[in-house]
Amino acid sequence: MRPITLTMSAFGSYAGRERIDFEKAGKGVFLITGDTGSGKTTIFDAIMYALYDQTSGGRRDGNMMRSQYADLHTETYVELEFEYKDRIYRIVRSPEYERESKRRGRDGSVKKVVEKSRVALYLPDGTEFMGKKQETNRKIVEIIGLDASQFTQTAMIAQGEFLRLLLAKSDERKEIFSRLFDTQVFSRMQRQLKERAKSMYGELADGQKAKERELSHLLYPKTVGFAGSAVNSEEEENPAQAVDPEYEKRIEEASGTEEILEIIEEMEQEIRAGESACIKTAGLIQEKSDRINRKLALARENNLLFEKLADARKRIEELAEQQRLCEEKEKRLSLGERAEKVRRKEQAALEVAQSRRALQRELEELQKWLVQKEKEKEEKEKLLAKICLAVEYQKENDKVKENLAGLRSLKENLMEYVRKEKQQKQAYTELLESDRQYREADAEYFRLNDAFLKEQAGILALELEEARPCPVCGSLRHPAPAQVSGDAPSQQDVRAARKERDKREKEKDTLQNAFVLKRQECKVQEERLQDEGKRILGEAFDLSEESLLENLKGRVAVLENAGSEYSRQMQEIEEEVRRWEEFRACAGQTDWEEVRREVEESLAALQAGIHVRKGEQRAKKKQKDEIEIYAEKAQKEYEEGWKEAGFLSEKTYHAGLLKEEEQEELKQWCERFKEQKIRETARWQTLEKEAEGREPTATEEMEAEKRLLWHQKEEIELQQKQLYRQRENNRNVRERLEQIYRETETLQEQYALLQNLNQTANGNLAGSAKIDFESYVQRQYFRQVIQHANRRLAEMTGNQFQLRCRALDALGGRGNAGLDLDVYSMVTGTVRDVKTLSGGESFMAALAMALGLADVIQSMSGGIRLNTMFVDEGFGSLDEYAREQAIRVLAQLAGNGRMIGIISHVAELAESIDRQLVVTKTKKGSKAQWRIS
């Protein structure tokens, strides 16, 4: 990754928009220099923020980077354009920050506005990556191949982070390597092994608890049997069985699971024998009960015949009582049938009367509608008359507006003419004054020039001699030589006077041109006014007339009043139109002709509707007269009908009416009664024949004996069920104990193996080095980093030092070890802790470690290209030789196509590095510019 340009706007100490072109630095080492606090590290922060949404040191996030120097209108953002694998990418990122609102509240207070954070990634083809913030951040990591932690350790070593990897404790270095080399998988494996071992140990403990729990569920049998028996003397066995009461004690004293299982099997055999005895006894009871049941069945069948015969006799008596009710229902049914014939005539009379009433209501509604519409027609005719007035008002108002616009334009042009005439007079006055000043300056110049020339003649005359030619005229005689004046002007005075005259002449010419231009403008404006006046007023007018402007203003006022009156009249008519729901949509139109057409069309439609409805009214009146005749005839036929049917009055006729469902119900009831009477009579006669010669049988003694046998059998079956439940429960307990025994045996073997793996992976195995698996893997990476770092350190220190990973046997028994770092002196052959290095030695070792780490990460990440490295401070601790060696190593590294930037305020670096980005701090924020010598 190589930065091309970096743009910071209101970011950190940079108040405005600052753009840094890294192309000017080219490839190689360049210096970022400036005073402390000038904003050097902010450049690193901006690059880190653009790429990873965090600053280089990790102490500040993007939301804290809004510049305190920025004004309200400057947006805070960072834009980074970089090249990776010959492709150009661009990132624009802005943080969430709070700024003052550009608008104030009603009370003058300043409110705060929160700008949301945003990020945009533009791909090499110019398109924007479409994704949310987190997706965009992941895409950037995918492009570069490094996350923020790896980037700060390899490409951008921030201030305060430089010595972190070198001087870190073993556990701190482990945390750093865990992120850089992604070894968390081994840590997770350690935790999983530990958790699985703990879980398996818990399973073993649960198995023991389960075994104890199952034993508590055992049911110990007691002596079973029953007292008293109804079976014959043929019974030879009693189901009572004595069970060994010492089973519980034997199980408590058992030495192991296998012995317990054998005791439980013995209990099952004992209980099974008791079950068999119960089953045999229950069978004998069942045989005797079956014999009694057969006798009872025959007796019940005989007794049932006599019960049915008694029931049949009772039903015959009930049917005799219902015969009278049937006769009454048949009479009511006959009366209803006669009334039904009259009901049809009544229905016809009612329907004709109903039609007459409906037609009467329709005529009344129609008359009401006609009255309403006649009134509406009258109101619309009045409205139409007003709208016709509005049409005339509109025409007059349009004329007024046209004339008013012309008069207003004429008035404005006249005022413009008056203004230009004043400007012309002013220009003429200024021209006269300038001409006077010019003439005075010209006269002064001629006076001074003449005096100066005369003085020159006097000076020449001082040199004249008789008989020698004059240098001016050549005369040999000099009768009246010029005299020298003591107060003559100097040549400088003459030149100043001429310069003043020329200046006044230019001013006069300028004012004269301005006057001519103003006079021409007045002339053009005057001609335009005359033409416009003839067109609007129909006559020419005198522009010199003082009352002309007031006259125009008066005419404008008259027309404005007329227009207002027309508008008021039309407004009143428009309000009248608005009161009509039908024409409300037309009320806002300016074309009153269109409104008139709408009202005329509505009025014509209303007139047509009234005409149609009057025709309907005449037809319905004729129809009503015809229905009156039909109604009278139908009523007469109805009255004759109920009299002919034998009803004494209309009231008795209505009382005889039956509903259709009532009539059907009466008919069905009578039919059902007759059928039931025939059926019950036949049944009674049949039962009488079957009972002839037979008597009822007594069953009380047989029922009592049957109940006794049933209770005895129930008691035996209950005892059998109890024995069965005990046996099944104990069998289930035995099977579960066998399963627990098998599982526990296998689990014990697995736990022994897993616990060994757990102790090995977590560094807790007795007799082995106290180093966990993740540290062991990181140790291999650490050795690679040290190997690469020693190549650079040898060059910087002249082969004085080497870094070494501390040997495992030197770690002792302490935990969190394995990544300790020592330094080996090539001069003395001694090994010491890396923390004993001096400041300069520590810086060189840290730089070598950073370069070695970058080499390892690049080789691991396959294809990642780190074309850029930034180093923040640290060179101040080096002497001149060490500093030169460190710069030489960085220069060699840059020779492979890298760009390396160093942040430092060390003066000697500024002398040795010719490409410099100089950062300066002002009262308005920081500035950065390139200085390339």
C-alpha cells in the first residue's frame, strides 16, 4: 500500500482544507518535521482514520478529531488516495461531530447540530463500493490484507507504540502476537480442552449421583396375600408369599455395582413368583363368577319381557287420552284451510292499496323536487345576470390594467429622464470646474517655464566675451546680455508644473467625455419618452413642464381606484359563485366568460330536467286514477269472500288464519299420532302372547354372590398390579444402573485421555515446561521475527548485539512465559534482559524488530505488498553514528521500491534527509508543505 494524496479538512490541528501530495516525495526516505505540537502525528492519525476509523496511537477516535480552529461552514473529513498492486483506490471518511448551527433560534441562541459519520470507498474503476460502514471497513482490510493492529506494527509505527513490542512482557507480547498472527484458534482450543475436561469430570460426578438416585427408586417387596376366600375347597394354593426383608440391608452392604445388580435380579424372581400365585387364584374366582353370570342372564331376559309388557299397557292408556286432542287439532286445521282461501283475496286488496300509497308518495316527492328546482332555476338566473356583469367588469379591468401599466412605465421613464438630466447638469458643472483648474495649471506652467528659460539665458550670458561668438545666435557683439535672477524656478519645479497641467488636462478630457455621454443618454431618453407618450396618451407633451410628473401620478391614481373598484365588484360576484357547491371549482378562474358558459350549461340542464319531471308527474297522476278503480274492486271482493267462507266478521276470519308452518305442523302431528297408535297396539298384543304361562324370576341372592366374587377378584388383581409395578420399577432401575455402569466406565477412560491433553495444552502437565500451546506456536513466529530483525540490527550496531528468544529451560516453573526477549552481546559474550539496553540501543532494536515483523507478516500473508512505512519519533535518542546506520538501513529498505516517512524534530535529520514535509503551526491551524532540496 502506497499513499498518493492525503486531504484533511477541519481535522485535528488543520483548520481548513490541507492536501498533501506524497508523489512529490517519490520513493525512498523522507522526513516529516516541525515543532512539537505542530501537527506531524496528525498526518499519521488521518491516514489511520481513513483506513481503519481509528487514530495511529489509539488514544483518540475519529469523533474527537474535529478541529477547534474550524469555522462553522467547514466540513470535517479525511480523503486518502492510495495505490495497491498498481490499482488506485480512494477513501473519504468523516467522523460524527457536533458543530454550531448556521441558523440561530428565535431568542438568538446558538444551537448544536450533530453531523453523522460517513465513509465512502471508490474502487479503481471509479465506482463507489455499495455497503454499510462495517462492510466498507471489512472491504478495506480485504484490499490491504492487514487489519489495524497489523498495520500499526508493520507499516505505521505510532508515537509511544515503537518500543511496545520490544519491551513488552511475555503475556503482553502474547496478546500482540495473538492479533498479528491470528493464533486465537490455539487459545480457543486450550479453553475448549479445559472446558471439555471440566465438563467430563462433571459428567462422572453426575454418573455417581445418578447411580445413588436410581438406588433410591428401588421398591422393596413385603409379604402379600388376602384374607377370606369364596373359592371351593378344590383350591390347593394360597397366593401369600413371604419375601426376604433383608434385601435393603444387603444392597447397602454390597461392594460394587455388579453385586447390586445380582441382588436386584433375586428380588425380581421373588416378586415374579408372587405374581404367578395371584394370577392362578384370580382365574379360579373368574370361573365361578362366569357360572353365576350365565344364570343371571337367563333370569334378566325373563324379567325384561314382563317390564316391556307393563310399558306397552301404559302407552295404550296414554294414547287413548291423546285421541281427543287429535280431533281438536283436525277441526282447527279445517278452519285454517277455509281462511287461507280468503287470505289470497285480502292480499290482492292490500297490494293494490300499497301501490296506491307508493304512487301518492312518489307524486308528493316529485312535486317537492319541482318546487325546489324552480327556486334553484330562479337563483341561477340571478347568478347568471351577475356573472354577465363580471364579464363586462373583467373587460373594463383589463383595459384599466393595460393603461395603468403604460402610465406606470411612462412615469418610471420620466423619473429616469429627470435623474439623467440632473446627472448631465452635474457633469457639466464638474467639467467647467475642471476646465478652470486646467487653465490655471497651464498658465502656471508657462510662467515657470518662461522664467526658467530666461534664467538659463542669464547663465549663458555670464560666459559671453566680446569678439567671441554667442553659442546661441553666433553674434560677436553682446549689447544687452540677459541678467541672472536670484529667485528663478528650478527645472524640477517646471517639471512638476507640467505634470500637474497634464494631470488636469486628462481630468478635463475624462469629464468632457462623461458629459458628452450623459447628454447623449438624456437625448435618447427624451426621444423614448416622446414616442411612449404619443402611444399611451395620444399626444406629445412638453418635458420642461414642471407639473407633468404630478399629472401622470394623478392619472395612475385614478386608474388604480377604478381597477380596485372593478376587482371589488368581481370579488363579490366570486363569493356569490363560491356559495354554489356546483360552481365552487370555477370560483378561482380569471376567465369570467368560461364561468358564464358553465352557469348557462347548468341552467339549461336544470330546465331540461324540470321539463322531463313535469312529464313524469302527468303520467303518474293518470296512473293513480287507474289504481283507485282497481283498489275499490279488490276491497269489495275481499269482503264478499270472508262472508261466503262462513266467518261472522273480519275479526273471526283473522283469528282462523294459520301460518304455513303451523298448518304443516298440525297436519304432521295428526299423522304421527295415528301411526303411533297402530304401532303401539300391535306391540302390546305381541307381548301379551309371549308372556302367556310365564312368571318373573328373583335375582337378589345371585347378585349378592356375584358382588362378593368381584371384590375378591379386584383385591387379587390389585395385589398382582402392585407386584408387577414393583418388578417393572426394579427392572428399569437395574437396566438404568447397567447403562450408567457402561457409560461411566467408558467416560472414565475418555476423561483420563482428555485431562492429559488439557494439562499439556494449558502448560499444567507435571514434569514439563510451563508453556501453553498458543505461546508455543507464537514462539515459532517470534523466532522468525528475531531472525529477520537481527539482520537489520547487525547493520545498525556494527554486529555488537543480537536479539534472542529466551530458552525454555531458563524460564523456570512460572506461567505466562515463553515469549521473553534477551539481548546477546557479541563483544562480551553475555546474555541480558532486553530492558537493560540504553535509549539509543532500544530504539535500534525496536526498529529492527518492527522491520523483522513486517518481513514475517508479508511472507505469511502471501501477496501483501507494504510499499510504505512510517516511523514516529525515536531518533533523538541515537548518537550520530547510530543515527546514520539506522537511516542507512531504512534507505536500503526503501531501495526495494518502498516509501519510508520519518516523523522527527531532530535537527541533524533535517540536515541529512533532503526530502522534507515541513509542518508549521499558526494561530489559524497547522499547514504542511514540501521542501525538496
